[in-house]
Amino acid sequence: MKEMSIDVPVEPPAEFKSLFIPIPPEYVEDAYKKDEFMILVGPQHGGSGHMRIIVRLKGDVIVDALPDPGYVHRGMEKLAENKLYIQNIPLLERPAIMDCANYNLGYVRAIEQMLDIEVPERAKYIRTILAELCRVGTHLYDAGILAIFLGHSTGFMWPFAMRELICEALMKVSGARVTASYIIPGGVRRDVSKSVLEYIREVTFFIEKKAKDFEKVFIKNPVTIARMKDVGVLTKKDAIRLGVVGPFLRATGVEYDVRAIEPYDAYDQLDWDVVTADDGDSYSRFLVRVEEISQSLRIIRQAINRLRTMPEGKVISEDLLGKIKDKEKASRDIKGNFYRIFGRLTLPAGEVTTLTEASRGTLLYTLVSDGESTSPYRLRIVTPGWLYLKGFMESLKGSRLADLQAIYGSFGYFPPEADR
Amino acid sequence: MVRVKSPELNFIERMKGHLDALRVGLREAIKPTRLTVQYPRERRKLPDNFRGMLILDVNGCISCFQCAFICPANAIVMKRGPDGKLYPCVNYAKCIFCHFCAETCTKGAWKSTKVMDVAFENEEEMLLTTEKLIKPPKLGREEEKTVSYEIKNGELILVKSDKLDELIPKNE
Amino acid sequence: MFAELMEMFRGNAVEIPILQPIIDALMGIPLVNFVVSFLLWKPLFAILFAPGLAALMVAMLFIIWFERKVTARVQWRYGPLEISRSLGGLIQPLADGMRYLFQEVIVHREAHKPLFIQLPLLSFIPVLLPFLFIPAGTIYAIRTPYALPLIVALISLVPMLIVLIGWASNSKYAYLGSMREVFMYFGYEVALIVVVMAMVLMYGSADLIEIVEKQKSLPGILFNPIACIAFFMVTAMATSRFPFEIPEADQEVVFGPFIEYTGIMFGIVMTLGYEKLYLLSLLFSILFLGGWNGPTIAILGDLSPALWLFLKTVVLMMMFVFLRTVYPRFRLDQAIKFGWTTLLSLSVISLAVAAVIRLVGWL
């Protein structure tokens, strides 16, 4: 259809000058001269997280999308330089609150690599169970957010109710519902009893059963499929070029999972599969995460079976216990020895980098120590949200305004995680 | 490696999808599975290792300052008691309930309660001095039942019992 | 003059045997008997009580409570329960309305102030005018052979007022919501007119009382089920029920044309959708479910057919509201495509079926 332009002088609205919006005024004027308009899907919006997306619209089609993140920036990298190594553990699990175990694991593994200590078997399996529980919790959380962005309130309440039982399981293991602060360098804080493992096993059966109902109501609902299929397509080349990570990369066909390539903890001793898809649209991204929930439940059940056969007891590494006399008792429960082991911990000089597969992608920690002080010299965190932000913005181009929420929900972008 | 494929729906499958969704909705509307705990009339049963507010056993404290040193949020302040020794005070505006202090104490002087829903009237009250930390917090309980979640064969059962939870552990 | 008016009112009065003693007692008092006979005059009774304002208010209070409760049941929670705990929270909508009365009505600087405040109140006019033409048994205001087209024409005025409300707000998201409302209106209006035409063709007249008379043996749904399905989906599109809740999408355009309303104005614009739902459900029950046909309850007199009509309407509204629990919302172009392909073809097929039924002579 041939377009005719009417040369009406349009002045860009005043809000682009008065608020601090990081776009040059020439860009705004250029947009308004070309008969397009800009809209702020801002922080106070029912359909965005705590971030602003500046959208340039031509009619109903998105021409360009610029992110404006940073509303939840708390300066964690700088805060970490002023705390002891052990005090950073509650700090660093706060970016992605429901994914606490994976964020803990990355940092703790960095310290263990620098100290060169060996983690006991039982602790490895307990850490794997916690990490996979958190992964299931995060995928359920993101499925709920996707459902409410599409307008499906039942699809929002059910994953959160299923996640409630995971929070209950975390509470039975560590004492707190979210942000467990349970993983410490050398193992975990204390052992897990048999009844708690049985409860976690029952939770996996419950989630699988309810997921079938959830599938019928939300996942296989024809309206959902119509909303999400072929929307926000990211091709394989684009995804690799823009540095997308995690299940969103796997949904374009690349088989990259840190747990399979550089395994840590107990992942190389358990039997599980990497989930990929081929299309790269929103629905494939969502389906990859749903299938990952089943794989995680499989890992949890296998780990619980292995834990039943192991003797109870040692969960803290002997290399750390050093001068403590009662090594038997001290390796079961950290209570009473916390300060003795970790209070004045110094790491040898050097730099170490760890990669972890958090729920939303690859999590990178770099720890630089100067050999003398009890706090890190420099701690660098790169969260998956920050890594795939550009890919998210690129996939918005060319779709309609209503698709912004569907694509946002399928990526599961979580601003506190991306902004740290 | 598992490959997921998104389905191509034809007309029959679409109708089946609509009918399935409606059927699940109707089934849940007629026989609901609710998991609400109607707080404050009911309270959830908390496990014994729950991380709630802390009570100090003043006879066990040896003023070693280790808990104040390890606290990630710098919430513990040491103040002088009537016998001249220094004892910890906790500022609940900063405490993150991580219980690093309870794990640090070599004498086991910190005891955890199951109290987690606390209210203060102004900000100065949130710094609990040692006199207040020794005594258990004042409780006003409104609940009549205690709810605990149990799962059998993949079904969630809410077990409601009239026996109230012991929020503050007895001294042994 | 008074006596002539009284004669006219008494001549066309609603008969309710159960309230007769009270009415007789009130007739003795001089000025009150004028007011009472004015209220019981059939046209005014139709507008004010049944199926007019009072029935509308009761239906809306019930349906808002029911929507919240049924969505809560499906979503594993309880819904509103605190206000009147023994009744299951039944008067929660009343409590919400009272709360809106206490909140401040903010009119922002860029809004066109007269239109902004007056339009939601003016939008009651096209919603309440059709009650002049909808009969409930023998209670009617105006009986004309052109009732059905008049009602459809008045219902089509409501989207225009919603677009004006969005325009008066002078905000970008309100503009987007108004655009969506316009596009949705194009999607369903033609199908609505064709379906209504099919039913008029089938029954042979557009007078609502005659239509219900013809359904004494079997309700209209059994004659022309395709028209019933088409009308159901058109109602879902017209009143922003899921899966077509597009102009007022909360997550995409932040409540669309009504974004800038607060306080009691917000309460008023929220009930616009439900009022339209009540109207269209009334039409649905008259056209397809046999209207006010049902066993007569003697003590209620003229109110008995009105009660049957009201019950059928409320049950139908409950079905529409249940859709909220199961469906997300469509995108705008998908909804319009649906309206112009599936709905239009269903309506045309129903027109053919109606023509066949008329030819064969079943009705």
C-alpha cells in the first residue's frame, strides 16, 4: 500500500524533555517527523517490570525499542568490596530472589577454587537438589508472569501456588523461605534429615501432577498458542551474535548448557538431558522452560535416591576445619564454628572466574583477591538478564505493541537480576 | 538431548484445546483445591529450624564480639550491661534473619524462636536492648487453628489441628 | 388534572398480589397515593424496577461478587471474605462502591474537563434507553413493531461514547485504548446485525412480545443453534469479556480509555461493561431462551414473568463471567480476523438456516 505523507508540523511532547530519558532529542524529532510516535512503557506500568522500555511505534507496529534499565541498581559489586568473604553470601543471593541457590553456588565455587578445597559427596548432592529446586521455582515464577502479561489470571495463580510448596521445602531445609543462605564454602551449613528428603520427593510428584492441569488450561490453550507462536522470532545467528544465553539460546537450536559442558557439583553423575528447540519464537522459549522443569524434577529424584544410600553426616569439607578438635561433630553442623572457620578467611592472591547455569542463563563471577585482606579486592558479577537484554530488544522489532508483553513474559526478564 | 516442538494446530485440535481448558476450569470451580492459610485466624505450622526472632541466653554470653563481627547487615551493637560486661543488642531495622550470629556463638547463647511477624511502634524501638532480648517477645495470638501442608500421592492435604504451635522454645 | 393523571396511572398499573395490602393502605394517604400510583405505572415501573434500574443494580452487585468468587475458586483461593463473613462476602461490591465515594476524583491538567467529567454520566443514556423497549412479561413501556432494531441501534452508541471518553483524557495510552475500541467495534457489529436479522426473519416479527409468544413450545436455541453460538461470541466481544478484553487490557494499555479515572468516576466507568453485558444477556434470553416463559407464581402477579426473565439473564451472565478463568486475551488483529471470518460466516449460515425454517413453516 502506497503511503502518502502529510507534512503537518508535529512537536514532540514535553515529557521527553522534562524527564531524564536517555535519548538524544534529534532521535525524538526524527521519529515524530516520520509520522511515528514514541511511547514509554515505563516503570509504573502493569506490563513491565521495574524498567522502562522506550518504544517507537508506527501505528501498531514497533519500529525500535530502547531499554532504560537501572532502576533497581543497588551497587552490589561495590558493596561486596566492603564486606567479608562470608558476609557476601546473603548479599549475592538477593539479585534473583527465587534463584538463591544458583547465585550462591557461583560465588562459593569461586572461593573453593581459590582455596583449592574438596567438597564432600553428600554436600554436592544436597547443593544440586537445592539448585534444581530453585530452578523449578524460577521457571514457575516466570510462567506465572507470562500468564498475567497475557491476561490469564488463573495461569498466574497456579504456578505461584505450586511454588509455595517449593518455598515450604526450602524452609524445611534451611529455615527461611527464600534467600536461604545455606551454601557456604566447603559444603552446606548442616545436614538434611530423611523426612525432609521425603517431603521434597512428594513435592516433585505434586508439581508433576498439577503441571498436567496447568498444561491444559494455559500451555495448550489455543488462545495462548495463537498469542505466542511466531512472535518475537530470534534466529540462531542473531542469538549467537547478540550474546543471548540460557534457555533462550537453547530455544534457537544451540546446544549450550554449562551444566553439561563444564559440569560442577553432582551434574556429571546424574542422568539428565539438555532441552533445545528449533523455532526461536516465544512459544518455543516457553516450552523449553516447561520441559526443563521436568528434567529438574528428574534430577531431584535421582539425587534423593543417591542421598538415601549415603551415610549421613559429613557435609563440611575437612580442609577447612584446620585446628578444630572434634572434627566428626564439626563436619556435620557448622553451629558454633562459623567464626572460627570463616571469620578471618583470606584467600591467596589471584583471580578466578566461575560459570554457573542459573535458571535464566549463564552467570559469571570473577573474584580478584590481593592475598592479604579479608574482603574481596574486586568482585564482578554478570547476570544472565544483563546478557540477553540486547537480544530481547532486537526481538521486539517488527512485532505489534501487544506482543511486547508476550515477548517480555517469554524471556522472563527480571530487572533486579539484570541491574544487580 | 530433548527437542521440543511447538505444535501446528488444525481445527479439530483447536476445538479439543478449548474444550479441555473449559473442562479443567469447570472441574476446579466445582471442587476447588485451596491452599490458603487464613491468617490471622489460622497459622502455618513452622519447622523447628525456622529462622525467626532471636532470644539471648545472657548466662552463656562471654562478650567475645564474634556475632557483631560476622553480622552481614551490621545489626548487632554491643552495649555495656549492669555488671560491666558488654552484651549484644540487635537492631531489627537491619537484621536479615540469616542467623549467622547464632551459628557463630561458640557457647550457643542465641536461641531462635518461631516468631516472624513483629510490629514496632517507632524506629527507636527497633533497636532491642539486651534487657528486651533476654525475655521472649510479647505475643498476641489470634489464631484458632494450625495448618500444615501434607502431600500424599501427589495430592495436597491441609491438616488443620486445634493444637497451637509452640512459638518460643522451652529452656532445657 | 391530578385526577386525570391518577386515572391514567391506575389504568395501566402493575398488579402484585403479595404487596396489595400495603398498596391499599398507602392509597388512603392523599399525596402518597399519587406517588405510589406513579411508581406502579407500567412504563415507569419498567424503567425503574424491572427490567430497569433496580434489577440492573441487583444483577450487577451479584455478578461482580460472583466473578470474584468463581475466579477465586478456580485459582485455589477464597476471594473476598472479610466484609460479611457469614454471607461469604456478598456485600463486597457495595463496600467497594462506598470506598470509591471517599476517594478523590483527580482531573489532570491536560484533560478536557467538561467532557472528562460529564461523559461517563452521559454514557448511561444509551445503556438505559433500551429498557423502554424491552418488555418483561406484561410490564413494558413502549410496544412497537420496531423494538429490536431500535435496541441494537442504541447499543451501538455505547462504543462511540467510550471512544470519546478516551479522547477527553488526552493521554497516549487512552488514545491507544480508544483506537482498540474502534477496531473491536468494527469487528463485531456486522455479525451482530446479521444475527439479529436472522432471528427477526425466523420469528417473522421484530416485536419482542410476539417473539416470546412464538417460543411457547420450544425455546429459540433449539431452532437455530448456530445463531445462538454466534450471538454468544458477539456478546463476549462487545462487552470485553475474556478472551476479547482488548480495549481495557490491564497489562498492555493500562486500562485503555479509562486510564485517568479515579474515585467514583472509576466506579462508574467500570460498571459500563457490566451494564452492556446485562442488556445483551436480556436480549439473548428473550431471543433464544424463551424470555419470560415459565411456570407462573400466582402471588407475584405481574412480577412473575419478570422474575423468570431476570433469573435467566443472571444465569447467562454467570456463564460469561466464568470465561475469565480459562482464557487469556487475543491480540487485536487476531480478534478482528476472528470477527470477520468465523463470526461473519456463522452469522450468514444462521441467516440461511432461519430462511429455511421460515420456508418450511415450522414457526
